[in-house]
Amino acid sequence: MTGTRLTDPKAWLVLGGLHLLNGTAPLRDSDPVVLVPLAQPVETAMPSNTIVVAWNDLEGVELRARTVDGSRGHSVLADGAMLFPDMLPGTALRAAVTAVTDLPPGEQGPLVPLFYVSGDSAGLHVHSQVRFLAEDACFIRITPEPVAVGDDPEDLTWLAGAVNTHAEQFLFLNNHQRYYRKCFGGNELEYKYTLTGPVDSWGLTLELYRRVRGGELPGHVMEYRDEFQAWDYLNHLFEVTGPEAERGYVSFIPTTDGKHLVKRKWYAEDTFNRRETHTYGVRVEDDGGFERYIQEELKVQAVRMPSFRRVRYDINFESVRTGHVYGIFFDHCSLVDDRDVVLNQCELEYLRSRTAVEPDEAAALAEMDEIASWLEVFLREHGLDSTRGFYSKRTFLKDVVAARPSLSGVVG
């Protein structure tokens, strides 16, 4: 096999047996591995965290099949779009594996994308596959530091370490959408833009969606398979007034199973960073039950605010460099008792991090500032207020009650 020195940036897809990801059998010298050199790395900056490879983008590729120990090798050209038709290995891929194993296709076992590897003279980074679908596969980086390689990365000296690292994190990597973690210790980080109505929340969300999908927000892509959401729900909110350390609010949000999500936030004044918890599956009714829950379970004093309906449209996107996921939301809140009393806002929020390595909290703060500046240009283009702020739903409702005191009620 031709040597491939890592001078300029290079990248490969690595295909092979599913057992190397799910641990149903160990790595063996006779295992077939197929390296697919890419014309150029998917990422523009190394190291990146998130890699998505679409089969239709590959066109013609070379399949370099070999055994792990290098005792057998075979190369064949293939149509990249047909590597995994319907998630099954295509004819060319099966033939390449057969050439180095002598096993008929029915005995080869499942073949899947294993890793995406890329590097330059500094070394190699390995990305493990976390999602595999008919159209594409998603990989996230598992190497905090580049792996040193010899003259030829295709000699697979890095493979055993990659398989072991994946095995060490199988709970995180091998379970559906469990490859997320949260930075900032359960706090919510959010910028808010309060918009003067009327506001076309749907149209603005679609325009932002088109722009981010089109690459107009550098370094970010739509969150893999969770990029657009619509929400419409009631919110029964109580301002928590004491004890002092408990100030903030608790709200009861009905869910489709007849129960409630109880959301708590702790803050004295509107701010960027607020502590937040969510408790799902709470059985409580709006027949005095909210008040009893606050008194008996939470043991705080509170004032009931007017209930409101929140209609919200979200786009979620992630930084390919860091794996941090952010959301931009446009929402329309209207009082249940007076739908003409409304609050229109755009929010930018840190949501979660899709990363197998230690997430970089400082990078998240810097990225939020960059995204906010980009978003503010968008808002100004549409004649909307681009003032970065923290005006909360609680403060909005307090302002409403200040004008109409009959809408509030003390608890405890």
C-alpha cells in the first residue's frame, strides 16, 4: 500500500465491523478494515469536534481494504454514494472486504462507518461514529490531543487505541442522543431581544434557518437531526419572593401526558446566567394544587402571575469546532385572560455540548458573543430592536401586574 505522509492535511473514512464499536467481539489481526481517502478533510480547521459525512458528497472513492495486521490488502474504486445503500454495505464495499477475508458476504458480519480520521504534520485526530443513517454519518472527536503516527497513518498503528477509547466511553457514544453534556453546572445562559410587535416569528425563524443552513454563520452547522422545532404551551408562573436565597420563579407547564413540567429558576434580577432545574412528570392540578405544591414541596413564598400561552419556533445549531449547541428562538407570549397583552422576543441560548472530550466553557462564552453580534445584524436588517438584554418573562408579568394588580395572588 502506498505510504501517505502527514504533511498537508488529509482525512479518511474508516469502515469495518460493527463489533469494533459495540464490543461484541475483540479487535483481531484478521479483521478487515477499509480506508477511504477523502479528496480533502471535511473540517476547515483542525481539530474540529463534529464531522458529518454525506454519502452523496463523496462521488468516486478508492476503497483500500486490508487486514488489521496488514497481511492482506486490496484496492478498488467505488461510487461514494453507494457505500451504504439503505445502511447496508454496497456491492463494491462487500467485494473489497471479501478480497481480504475469503468470507462470503453472509458471514462477514455488519459493516459500518467506524471512524473519521484526519490530521497533518502535528498528528492524527480520531472521530468516533455516533449516528449512522441512510444519507450520512455523524462522528465526534475522541482524541483530546493529536495521536503521533509514523510515516503512514494507513498502517493502522492508531486503531487499537481508538477502539479502546471508544470502548471506555461506550455508554456515552453508543446510545441514542446520549452523547450530550451540559456546561455551567445546571445554569441557563441566555441573551434576550425584546421586539416591538407585530412580529412575524415564523417568517423570521425560516429566514434564519435558511441562512444558517446555507453557511452564513461561520463555523456552525444545523444540529444533527434536531435542527428545527415548534412549541406551543401554557405556562402558569409564580414569582418566588422568599426566602431571599430562593428568589426567582417556579412555573407549571402542562405536558401531553396530563402531568406537568415544573421549572425553577433562581435569580434576584434579570441576568445572563441563571440557575435552572426541570422536574418532569409532576401530578398536580390547577385547583389549588399549584399553591399547595409551592407551600408543601418547595416551602417558599410566592406570588401568582397571570398565566400565558407561549408559541415558539426554534433553530438549533452547533459549533463544529467545539461541539457546543446553541438555539435561537422567536416566541410570542400572550396572556390567557387577555390575548392582546403580548410579549415578543428573540432569544439566543446555550443548550448543550455534543463532545466526548472535556467541553471548553470559555469557548462557549466567546462563541455566544460572536453569534449574538451576527444575530443583531440580522435583527437590524429586519427593522427590529437589536439591544442585547435579559428581560425575563417574570419581569414582563410583574410589569403587567403593576398596571393591573387584580391579576396577581399571594401564596403562603
